Amino acid sequence: MTLLAAGALDPKKFFREGSDPVLQGSSFDLTVGSIYDHEGKKVSGPFTLKQNHIVQVASAEVFNLPGNITGHVTYKTGLTSKGIWALTVGIVDPGWDGPVSTTLLNFSRNDHPISEGDPFLRVSFFEHDPVQNDKLRKAPTEAAYLKSLQGAAASIFPKTFLDSSKIADHAGVTAVTHMQNRGLIWVTCIAFLFAIIQILTAYLSPSVLLDERVSKKDVISLQVELSALKERLKQLEPQRAKVDDRMPAEALVPAEQPVVPPAVPEELRQGDGTAPEPIAPTQSTPPTKKGPTAPAFSVPGGGGTPG
């Protein structure tokens, strides 16, 4: 494969009649022939390419490559240095007989005018062995090619590179969906953890920790034994009552202790050494209520009262 340069670059060998590409040392400059905005409308006159906006352009030159020539299209460095970048570049296959197109992006800080006839691409040609006719790539008619480009501008490409509105909407939906999914995962994990805590609490309760052998069955068995003991006591109660009835009262009531008289002092004892008889306590009777009585008079020589 040989790169063609200088005198080997005859436009008539590579382009249809009527095309007038600008010749460089080893390449041709391709110029703007048609401009289509983001709505697919063909723009007549200068088109202002705003910052971060894109536009579709087709070449004014129409290729007519033989079977032994391949073209290599690339961007213009002079245009790139101004902030205008051709996004789609590549190979022009042998046998291609139509225009080429690209998407221009303004990634500079300034608006940039684009007009018909402005250089926007460059193409180099390589000579090689002929390609068989059935392998040659043929282009659609120029009208069909431009119509396809117009439709792509209206339906495929946005007004701006990396459509900010759609990106923002998509980012918002994605963020909300991600948060919902994460939230669902966290809720599930928390519920699972709570269930584990409940199970551990049930198995690690104080009663279980104190004695792992205590079970519900043991508790029920103890309750049954306690009930049986209570019933046995009720059955023994009448027998105890019968035993109490058969025993004498003296066995039930403690015997009285004899009363010991207090000791009498020596000076109070009688001549025979015995203690004087105790003075029986007198029972005082309450005075009876009587009527007025006559005063008593004493009689000399007598000791009575008048009759």
C-alpha cells in the first residue's frame, strides 16, 4: 500500500467531475456542502454552532474511487485548534461514489460560524492491489445519502453533545431507583437481624441460662406433684380430727401448777411457830340508799338509842 502525494494526487482520479477539493502536499481538504441542524432542517447561509452544540455536515466533493484506491478521512487540525471537532472520521472504501459526512462539535467557549465551502475534513489516498468488483462498496445516490443524513440529524442526534436535559432526567431516575433498591435491601437486612435477635432472646433468657435442663415438661411435673400433696393433706385432716377427739382433755390441756404460799417472816410467826391464819378478804358491798334517819342521842348509864 502506497501513500499518494504531490503529482500523483489528481482530483479527477478520485472525485466526480465538478468537485474542486483543495490540494495539500499529501491530502485534499474537503469543504462543507450541506448543513443540517438538530431538527433535520437544511441550513442556508452561515450556521452559528453554539458552545457544546453539534451539527451534521456533508461534503461538497463527491468521491469516485477506483478499485485500487482507499481514502483515509481525518479531522482538520486547524479547525480542531479553534474548538471544532469532527466526531466521525475513517476509511473511504474502494468503489465508493458519493459524498462523506460527519458530526461537528463545538467544545470551545465561543460560538463558531459554519458556512458552505469551509474546509472541515482532510483525506489522504492509498494505492494498493485492485479489489474484485463484487467486493467494491457502492454508495446510494447523492439525494438518498443526503436524505438519510437529514433523518439522522432529526431523529438520532440531540441539539447538544451529551444531551444535558436527558442526562439529568436519567441521572435523577437512576439515583431514585438506586436509593429505593438500597432502601429495600436495608429494610430486608434489618428485618432479618431483628428476627435473629428475637430468636436469640428466646433461647438465651435467664431461666435457660441458669439451668438448661429446666423445661416446660419439668414445670408441669412439679405442679402435678404439688397438687397431689395438697390432696393428700386434705385426706389426712379428718383422721387428725378423730385422734384429737379420742384423747382425754388432760392430755390436751396442760396441768395447773400448785400454788406455793409466800414465806412468812420470823417476827410475824405465832408462839407455836406457825404462821398466822391469813385474813380472808372482806367483800365490800356498796352502800344502800336509805331515807333520813333520826340523830342518835346518848343516854347516861345506857348504851342504846331511844326506842
